[in-house]
Amino acid sequence: MKTDNAHYPARYWHQLDDGQLQCDLCPRHCRLQEGQRGLCYVRQRLDDEVKLVSYGRSSGFCVDPIEKKPLNHFYPGSSVLSFGTAGCNLACKFCQNWDMSKSREMDTLADSAGPEQLARAARDTGCRSVAFTYNDPIIFMEYAVDVAAACRELDVRTVAVTAGYIDPEPRADFFRAMDAANVDLKAFTDRFYYKICGAHLAPVLDTLEYIRHETDTWLELTTLLIPGENDSRQELDEMTRWVVDHLGPDVPMHFTAFHPDWKMREHPHTPASTLTRARRIAMDNGVRYAYTGNVRDPAGASTFCHQCGDLLIERDWHRLGQWSLDGQGRCASCATPLSGHFADGPEHAAARPVRVRMQ
């Protein structure tokens, strides 16, 4: 199949009594007339079907460390082949990849690669995994699922970086194909989701519980803390208590710093002290692995044994230092298992992204 300009038959839609086609991929349930695109931009009604118009196309491919996703408990230090497409099914005013997620130009997708080509590129560049990132892979899930299948044939893992805003049926098909996921839990109020993202909180919480309890997908969470919007002590307390009660204490949480972007350029940067406070609240509430991000904070980026407190994996930005795990992923001091997926020893990906051209 040609991957350039492909109009790939999409799943998850049905025809309404008035002749419109309803997309059933995410809770938006866009209703489409002929030629019309959903809010995500890449799912379009053509010839009385819904098509994915970005299959096989990308805004670019690069190799970077797995910690940039961020994933700290999924083969730390390993290289990952990362790519995204165009569009998004949320409308976050703070989007830090807005040039891709808000793009309405297919010229943004200058690179192309089929599933098998991508899997081979990951293997040949020494990547342990492929990451669907930059924009939400849920909107191009047919492509992502096919890439995941090709990767498994070559023993390459797949990682989804997603907001988790998806309906139950496609959710099962999507996460069944993923080895790991970092889900953006953007806040813990529906007010924030509706006002700032044009979405709702409840479907995201449903997705988190589904991943944790119904799949083998490794799960980590990220919350970008925006001053005055989602960083109150009360909200962080409620969020982290919910995570421990509903997902368990072993799901890592990343609290990352906001910088002014897209439609929120007047908001201030997140102080490092806010991230440290969020990390402390999470740990006080029982989260065993809480991290800070988008700031240099070696203590907040490193992994410690929840039993004896010893340093297990030292990090300075995305570089690994001390490694105190045995060959079975246990603390070298007290033999307490560290939750996640680990190689026999540390891996050392290039600290800076490396652009990849598909052959």
C-alpha cells in the first residue's frame, strides 16, 4: 500500500438516521457530512466512509532517550524512535507541540513510512522501542496499531504518549497493542478539562483504570503544573490519593514545569518549588515513585527504593549515573523489587535527539 497521501479506512464510526456519520473513536463523537473532518483534523468523511488521512505520514522521526517521554521505569536509558503526525482530539490552550497538534496543513507531514519500514528503522538504529508522541496517537490509531504489530515481529516495543481521551471499544484495541503508555492526567477537575482542554475528566480516569487493571501495558502518568490552574495543594492531594486508591502505589507520577506557549503565553513559568511540593504531596499520600520534570533536579529525577530509601537509578536530566539494581530489577541493598521493566544493566541513549531519515 502506498503510504503517501493514503486515505485509510477508519474503524469506529456509524451512520445516523439523518445521514451523518458519527465518529466513535473518542467522546467527542463528531458528526460528519461529506468532506467534513472531525476536530482532530485527520479523520474525514470521504465517499460515505470515515477515512484516516494521515496513515503512513509523519512530521518527522528522531531517536531520543526514553526518559523524554517521560518513562522512568521502562528500560531506563534506552533509545526510542519517536514520531507523530498532525492534529489532536483535545484543544489544550497550553499545548507545547501546537505546531503539530494544531496543524491544519498536511504539508506538516513531510515524511512517510509504512509500519514495517518503521519497525526496521527502530531495530537498525538500536532503539528498544517506538514512541507515538508529539500529538496524540489515539487519532491515528489504525496506523499506530499496525506499526505496533510490525514492531512485535522484530522484538521492538511500542510506547503511547497520550491524553487517554478515547471510547471503550477502540480503547481496548489500542492499548492491547501497546507495551507502555504515559498518560497526561492534565488536572483533577472537570473545570480545567472543559475550560482549558475542551474535554472532560471522567473518560480519562476510566482509561487509566482500564490500562492499569485490564491490560499488561506499563503505565506512567504526567501532569504539567500550570500556576493558578491545576497546582493547588487541595487538587494535588485529591489527585494523588485517587491514583493510590484506584491505580495503586506503584504507578509512577511525573510533575512537569509549564512554559508559556500557544494560547497561554501570559501565564508565568512553573516555579521549581511547585514541582517539589507536588512530589512531596504524592509521596506523603503513598505514591512510591514521584518525579519532577522540565527542570534540572537530580533528586527529583532519580529513582529510590521505596523500602530502604537507597538510590537505585541516578538521573541528571536524561543521563543515567549510579545503577543499583540487580539482574532481576531488585534493590541491590534490600532485594525489594522495583516496579517496571528493566534490562540487566543501564543503557545510555544519546542525550540529544537524533533526526532519522527513512530509506
